[in-house]
Amino acid sequence: MSQMTNEQSATKEVEAYIEAQAELDLLRFITCGSVDDGKSTLIGRMLYEAHSIFEDQIAALESDSKKQGTQGNEIDFALLVDGLAAEREQGITIDVAYRYFNTDRRKFIVADTPGHEQFTRNMVTGASTADVAIILIDASQGVLTQTRRHSFITSLLGIKHIVLAVNKMDLVDFDEETFNSIVETYAEFAKNLQFESITPIPLSALLGDNIVERSRQTAWYSGPTLLGYLETVEVWQSKDEDPFRYSVQWVNRPNANYRGYSGNVVSGQVHINDEVRILPSGELANIKGIQLYKTQLDEAVNGQSVTITLDREIDISRGDIIVAADSPCEVSDQFEVSLVWMDSEQGFVGRSYWLLIGAMRVNATITDIKYKYNINTFEKLQSRSMSLNDIGEATLSLDRPIPFEAYNSCKPLGAFVLVDRYTFATVGAGMINFSLRRAQNVHTQALTVNKQSRSRLNGHPAKVLWCTGLSGSGKSTIANALEQALHKQGMRTYILDGDNVRQGLNKDLGFTDADRIENIRRVAEVAKLMVDAGLVVITAFISPFRSERDMARSMFEEGEFIEIYMDVPLEVAEDRDPKGLYRKARKGELPNFTGIDSAYEKPESAEIVVATAEHSIDQCVDKILSAIQEKIT
């Protein structure tokens, strides 16, 4: 009987502990700063002091520390966090390492982020979900360039509370003047940033000073210890009075009689019978049920993942947002955003990507790069492209309106990533600042005489015959002959030729990748207008990049865009060299020349492929006419 009582008592203690832990709030924080400022050592020390390391881990840590040549009985706490072999070999953090621990007052998730400039994108990943940032500064080095870079990024990402952790105070004999000088320098720099609070703390992560207990070495310091600050700092969280926002992730239909919408409450709360609005459609309904697995709830609050049912059937899809009917969020398709570029391939004005925000995926085009930042001086630099680790302000245009919130109001509805549509690589991460006014002020004007009416008058459907290929592949020559053949058949046609367009509409553009992309964007827009006029438009442009050709295709209705690839070996095109361009390119007189020092991406699924090295002009035209005859008559 006594044994049963002891077991029951132990069980109750465990249950009480679990219940107490569940009630603790969660703080996410990051450590960042320059290389070798002691970020990993600091986290390792915190885990050790918080008793969040098992005894076997401590034994292994002591053994590894000896192998690393640590003096005496000291433990190299950085080894606890720097788990990647490459990091240990190089002595730097290159990935984001997450660690979880708790005290009696709070639960924590800490991200150790890279200090090296090369891995700024990894630092952005770690900072994107953080509530607090610990900016480490080596007391013997002071404020460095990477300190400024990471501070700028944390401000950009909306982190409001900063711990200025002046580490390695033991190297400067815990000198108060050194500490105060660093704090003053950082405070002057941080005037340009959007922090609500900066709390400076003198530390020695290696020795444990002011980490958990107040150090005797800093009798002149009266502020909090690091862990004391982290346990008590108040950070922003979505509150019940915030407007209700619910992201639909899955339409749940287990049978014909049930239609639920599974997702996550990202802001506010909702109750049974509350009136809600579905965005972007704007439909209204009332909450019929709220279900958490098999449990029926009367309400759902911020952070909960539940299934919602409505009192009437509405066409709702993954990515839609359910909001409070009386306080909906905005809907737009054009935005100004802050953008961090995370890919080795450059991002250009006019290039299209997938934009992922919440559970939504839409096509997005970078319409303008307003400027990039010089992180060291905050100078705004003009540019038409973004390179790895660049940070700037840009405008995006989407192919359809989406519901959103500004990032500083609701992170889940304001944060997004850009994804390459071919490699599926994440190329950029961004924050929506606001929608562009022109998105609300410019509307499509309905016209009585439409494309179909004009096509009937012309006697044939409108098309785009998009000729692409290397310089010298025969695009202009064949386009000219093709137009003559179509003209004889009574069709209304027009040729948009690369050289001709560059003498007028695009005379301001050069031949860099950014200019080529803009060149094709403008041509596609003009071709779209001509198709709307009911014409058969023939384009003759190298259009070297697959992304821009696909962008052009996406602007037209199904079947209106016909891609014609003039397939010719480079050596044949170079032998032809009708304009002498290849010779100039080989001499270095024409930089960025396609096929020589600028890539040509062959079409993967062109409707028509013409081998211009093997057939005469007439044979090429006949092949094209034969392939398109049914589509244009």
C-alpha cells in the first residue's frame, strides 16, 4: 500500500510539473554579432548554468574540450552548440543552431546565428521568429562592421528589444570605462534603428560573469543579469483584443456532409456565432463550429490550430484568410517590401518568382528595386539587381490580389519568401511594408469592343508567334518571310523586331542581364496590347532567359502564345555573323553577348522547333505555317 502511495505521489508530482511548464510563456531569442564574439560560448554557458545539460553531455563536453586544447579544467562551451564538423574545423558558426531550455519562470528557444558576412542569410532565418536579440560585442574589439550589419537586420525584421552583451570583459580587466565607451558608441549608431529598448550588460561567457549570477568583478554595474533580463522582459504577443485572423491550410472534407477549414489562428480570437469575412473573396458567414481534434470548443485563440465550420457553404481554398467581419485586413496585388536576397543568382527587376506567404503561393514580379542599403553607412544605393546578402527596398506585383497585413502589425500575414520557379530554391525573404496606392487607384476599364470582336472583324484569332534563338539563328529573316506568307493569306500582322524596338521604345536599355529582362518585359506588354487589338504578332528577340519567356507566356490566354525556337549550333551562328557581332564579342568589344559571355537558356517545351542550319528559309516558313495553320484560321 505504501509503494502504491509513493508511485501515485510521484505521478502527481510529474503531472504537476508538466502542468506548470505548460503554463510558462515562451521567449524566442537570438545571439548575433561578429565572428568570434563568443555567441556559441554564451549559449553553452547559459545551458550549463540553467542545468539543461545531462551529465553524460557534460562528460563528453569535458573530453572534447581537452581534445581542443582548452587550458586546465575549463570547458569549451561553444562545442555544445557548434555541432557541425565544418564549424569546429573552421572555428566559426555557419548554420543556425537552435537550443531549447527552461527555467522556473520561462521557456526559451535560442538561435545561435552565424557571425560571418557570407552567412548573413542564415542569420536572417534565425532572426525571423525571434522576440529578443542578444548583440554580442567583444570588449577588446568594440563595435565592428558585422555588429552593425546584424543590428540593422534585427531592426528590419521588427525585433524591438536588444541586449547589448559586451562579452569578454575579462580581457579588459572588467574596466568600466571600456564598457561605457562601447555602450555610447553603439547607442549613437542605433539612433537610426527602430529599437524600443537597448539593455547593455557586461559579461564574460567563458567565466560566467553576469550570466546567471551577478559578478563580483563588476561592482560598478547595477543592471540585470542576462538570464534575469530574459526571464522578465515583456515582448509583443498577439492579444485577444487584436483583430481575428485565421489562415486556412486545408479544406477538410472527410465525407459529403462535412466541410471544415483547418488552419491556425494567427491573431486575436473567435467564438461560435461570430460573423467572419473570407478574403480575398469578401464573402460573409458565421462560425458554426470550432473543433480541436475530437473536442468541440466555444472559442479559438491566437496560436491554436483548429478546424472551423461555417453556417453556409462558401468556396474557400488553401491560403484564404478568415477574418473578423467588422475589421478585415487589406487586399492588394502590389506592395512595397523590404527584401533580403538569399541566393547566389542575382535578382533582377522584371523577373518573376513564386511568392509564398502563409499557405498562399502566387506569381510575383519584382517591378522595381528602389534602393539597396550600404549596411555600414545606411546609404541608399540605386540598383536594378540584388546579389547574395543584399538588403533593400523593392516593389512587387502579383498576378492576383491577396489578403495581407503590414509586417510590423502581424508577422504571419506580412512575411514572405520568394522561390525560383525552376530550381525551387528560396532566393529571397521579405516583409510587406504597405500596399501601393496605385493598386487601389488603378482599375481595369471595361470596353465594349473587346479582343473577340476585333478578331472576328479581322477574320482570324489573335496570336503571338514568339521567335527565340541565338543571334544569327535567322529570327528576323524568317519572321519577315513568315509575315509575308501570312499577309498573303489576308491576316493582319505586325513584327516586333529586337533591333527596331531598341531604336525607340527600348533605346534606354543596354545589354546587361537586368536590361535584357526589362527589354523582354516591355516587349511582352506591347505584344499583349497588339493581341488585344486582334493581330497576329511575330516577335524576333533573342530572349535568352527561360524565366522571361515563361513570364511572357503567362500574360496570354491558353493557346495564344506559340513559342518558335530557331535551333542552330553556336558555331553556325558565329560563321553567319551577319552584323559582325560575334567578332566584336570575341575581341571583348561587346560584353554580355549571348552565346559568348552571357548564357542562352534553350526552350524545354517550345511548340515549334526549326533547325535553321539544315533547312532553307522557305522550308522553315512552310514548317511553321503547317504547325500553326489550324491555330490561326
